[in-house]
Amino acid sequence: MSKKKNTLKDLDEFLKQQAASLVQPTPLSEKVVEKETPRPVIPSGEEPQEETISTETILRNLNELSVQEGPAFRKKLYDLIIRSVESQARSTPEDKMLINTALYLKSGSQWKETIRAYWRDKA
């Protein structure tokens, strides 16, 4: 019997290999810095809108934004993915793979230079 291929595993191995050949990442134990998320400033006299944050409202807002932005939406979505993963308290290998994938999709043929520059700036 033939073995089933796991394309996500293959992609993960490929991206790890490429990332390792581009830049040696700094161990997380060496740099632990907590980022403080900025709180929105509400002008005086205005009541904050109470809308429950859920995946459904986020998806609806992303759909509306994609209609407004048109073709430029994809690059903004990739930036949003990168920024949201960066804001997580703990970074996992899957987070790094997601960032590398978003950078790859965003950068086109210059993906190697973009990924190299991104991780160099994060070191």
C-alpha cells in the first residue's frame, strides 16, 4: 500500500528548511518582551459602542473591507495576519510558519529577501 502524503507537513518542512538557510532565529528564551496593546481613545461625550467581538463579526467586517478595498485587500489581509500573530503572548512554530507563509504570499518573487529582512529586523 502506498503512504498518504501530508502536504501541510511537507510545506512545514520546506519552510523550516528555507528559514534555517536564510536566518538563524534568536532563541525565545533570550528575548522575552511583553507588548502592551494600546487601548482605543474615546473622545469625551461619546458613549463606546458595545458590539460583541466574535468570529462572525470579524468575518463580516473583513468581507465588508474586501469589498471596499478591492484587489488591495489581500496584502492588507496578509499584514493583518502577521500583526495578529505577532501580538500573541507566546510564539509557536506554527505561528512562525504562518508568518512566513503570509510573507511569501505578500511578496511574490522576492519572498526570500522579504522573509530574511523580516526575521533580521525581529532579532
